[in-house]
Amino acid sequence: MKTLKLILALSFGLFLFNGCNNDEATDTADDWIRKAVPVQVETAQSQNFVSSLSYNGSLLAIQTARIIPEMPGKIEALHVQIGDYVQKGRTLVQMDISTMTLQYKQASAGVSVAHANLLDAQKNWERVQTLHNENAVSQQQFEKMKLGLDAAQAQMSQAQAGLDLLKMQLDKATLTAPFDGVITQRGFSKGDLFSPAVMMPVFTLQDVSSIKVELQITSQEIMSIKKGQNAYLTVDYLDYPVPGSVTLVGVAADPLSKTFFVECQFNNSSGNLRAGTFGQVDISIEEIGDVMVVPKNAVIDRSHMFVVEENYAYQRDVEVLQESLKELIIGAGLIEGETYVTSGAFILTDSSLVQIED
């Protein structure tokens, strides 16, 4: 009986001992998780550093044409719709030419009459020249025939000019695409009466195979920008920057804004860039190869950063050599291959316990 009591007492004591040990272990794990600072890290490595200037601007088509008839009239037919891709020379708009067709026939008949009169005047002139050489006509009659020939020639020129004018108007009644592009706007419908006073195009045609962004640059920064420099366009609807280049740099400041005009172009063969949207242009003004580059938020007060070793972050003094909009060149204090904190560094102290997050 005593032996049984002793066994039960020992078992109960062992149970209590194990329970306390498990609670301590749980408390230690919970305490570690509670004290560890969540951070994000990267591995230090040499890479190319690009110093750039950033600007915001609207995306524009490389070419834009407003399809506007040169004369008033009724729109007889529209051959395209918004969103259609058209090639150069394709018919876009046909104006009503019924009246002009009748005028053209009338002018053509007038040319025929004038031509017949000219032939008659030429024959009369040839006959009077022969008679004049034989002294068979007076000088007055001779000069009268010459004036008749000149008048017939003038009438022929006038009639032909009227016919050519109508032909030109007939040609202009058919509006075609001046270049390859996409129809982006429509201002009229079939049957509408068009008047040049309205100043609204029937169609707007844009060439979006390339996109340009026009920038206004201050006098302090214009000296850093050269034609041919690399440029990168970032828009909120694409996950990657689109490469391009500086294509035009103004040489004189705008008299009102005192800024310089700069144009950058970006290839849009994919069609992903949308004219009329807004984007950020980064112009690369300097490129340095094989240097230690880190994000700006990894360096505190431009003097130190944190290196992670075995779940602890240690403060490291660093030397900042150069900076861009988002990155810094580290000259000393960081060794290639080391793991450093990129997010969460501002709340760390030397030897802080950290938890690395993806």
C-alpha cells in the first residue's frame, strides 16, 4: 500500500514537472515571435547604376490627322468606324457629289465649245496670214483676226481651268487616310450636313505605332539632357517600363514658362500604350557599371543600414557615393553577398531580433 502511494506521488510530480516545462517552452516561442521585427531583405550584389531625371506627361500619338472636308456639303458615306485600323490611301469619307457631277459635265461641254472656237479661230488666222502676205486684206482685218485667235485661246484656257477646278473638288470630295493608323474619334454621321465653320473633324486618325511624350524641362536640368539618351516610360496599367529615347531637345526656352521643350518617343508595336493616358518618363543621364546599388529605403539618414545574420539585424555604417530617384551607390560598409534589410529598417536597433518575410 505504501509502495502504491509512493508510485502515485512520483507520477503526479513528474506530470507537474513536464507541464511546467511545456508551458515554459510555449512561452519562449511566443515571446520570440512577439519580439521579432518583421523585415524584408535582399542580397547585396554589384550591378549597373542609372542616374535619371523623372517627369510626368501625357502620352501622344506620333501622328494625328483631323479628317475635315475642304468644302461644305452632305456626308454621303462613312467607310470606317472608331477602332478600325486603316492603311494609307484608304477611303474614309465620301461627300455628296451629285451637284458637282452635273457642274463638271457642264464645264466639260464648255471646254468642247471653247476648243471648237479655238480651232475655227486658228484656221481663220492661217487664212488671213496667207491673204496678208499677198496684200489681199487690210491691216485692220489682219489685226482683227489676231485678236479673235487670242480671245479663243483665252476662252479655252478659262474653260479648261473651270473644268480642272471642278475635277479637283470632285477629288477632294473623297477623303482618304494620309498615313497608316487607327480611327480614334468620329464627329459626324452619314447624311449630316458638314460646314467648315463647325471646326469639328469627321474622323480623327492617329498613328500609335510609336508614342511620344512632350516634356517641359527647367534651365537647371536641360544641360543634363541630350538627344539619344535612354528613356523609360512607366504607366499604371503596365507592370513594366517601356524603353525609348530622347528624340528632340529644344535649344531656346519658352518665353512665358522659361522651360525647354523635350520630346521622348517609345515603340508601341505591341499596342499596349494608350494615347491620351498619363505616365512617368525617366531619362537616363548617367550610367555606371559594376557598383553596389541598394534601394533608398534601405539606408537610414544616408549613414547606416542593417545587415542580417542568423535572425539578428546588426547596424552597419556605410558610405553613400551617389543617388538617383530610387537607388543609392554604396562605396564602403556593405560586402557583396551579405543580406541587408530593405523594408522595416527604420524601427530597428543594433542586434534587433528579426523575422524575414517574403
